[in-house]
Amino acid sequence: NAGVTQTPKFQVLKTGQSMTLQCAQDMNHEYMSWYRQDPGMGLRLIHYSVGAGITDQGEVPNGYNVSRSTTEDFPLRLLSAAPSQTSVYFCASREGLAGPYNEQFFGPGTRLTVL
Amino acid sequence: AQRVTQPEKLLSVFKGAPVELKCNYSYSGSPELFWYVQYSRQRLQLLLRHISRESIKGFTADLNKGETSFHLKKPFAQEEDSAMYYCALGGSNFGNEKLTFGTGTRLTIIP
């Protein structure tokens, strides 16, 4: 199993450009999520999905869109990039919806810079 | 609302000395606590769960509901423990699938 994969690893955008960060998992996990990691602020949840066709907002959803058409894929779209979206983005997946035994598996991250 | 507080952004400890990384939480239901670790150039990964009451790489963490804490401890620090540590909170409330992370503590072990 490849686990959770993310592409690209690095990306530089200009303000106003749009792009999609890709995330895929091959573990048949129901739950997938996107976080951003910023110095001093830790990991903050952007959007999450509890299954194909179902998504919901996390703590910092503004400026981002998601969709979940398949169990495997959970792309994150930046509609009009802003410098405040410069961050490292992590995708994660989990087998169950919740529970004290459920481990969340993370992708390697995408480092995004918006100029 | 669920909240996780890690009061120390940075923590430096000498090799062989005890380590304690603090984590406090706020949650109205029955909490589910985890510690995740990110070593240099590696993915974030689960270190331990409160429910398992296990020792992983010499680390332990006890859930103290009275003090709403889940501090991570190790009696003798090793150089390979240098990493970023995140405390994370899930919960038993219906419909609560989200995992909330603290701001993290960067642990540096001094040789």
C-alpha cells in the first residue's frame, strides 16, 4: 500500500491564481481531511469528509473548496490564491469516523508559496 | 467547542534527563486523546493513544480527567527523540468526527 499520497510536493503560485492539491489513499478509508501547518499555530483543519459525496468545513475553510467523488480521492482547491495561504498542507485519512483506537494517517505534505 | 493547549512551543532537554511535554484539553464529552510526532523530513505519525495505556519508544501519557491533561513523559531522553510533538483530541459526542490538534512542541535533545 502506498498509504496517503499528495501531489505536488512543492508549488509556487502568484496571487489570484487557482490550483488543486491532490490527495489519494489506497486503504479504503472513509474519513479524509485537509490540514494546514503554520509556525506557532500547529495543524488546523480546513475541510473534512466522512465518505464519498459528503464534506464539511473545519476550522479554517475560507478560500478553499473540496469534493469527494470517490472514496480514494479528496482534492483541495484554492480558488484565488492569497499570500495568507502560504503554508504546508497535509492530507490525512482514517478508517473509521471516530474512536479512541482510530489512527489518522498523514500524507507527506505539499509546501505552497503564494507570492 | 473542543480545544487543545500545548503551552511550550520549544523545549530543550539534555540527553538522559527526563522529558515532559504538557497538553491540556477542553471538551464537554468523553475525550479521546492522542500524541502524534513528526521527525525531521518524515510524515506526521501516531505515537500513542490514551486508550491503549501503552509505552512507545519509552514514552507514556496518562489521561487525567480531573486536570483535563494528557502530558507526555519519558524518564530518560535520547537524541532520536528530537522532533515536533502534537497533542490531538477527538471525542465521543455524536457526529464528532474531527480531530483537533494543539499548536505543537518542538523538542530538542541536547547531546
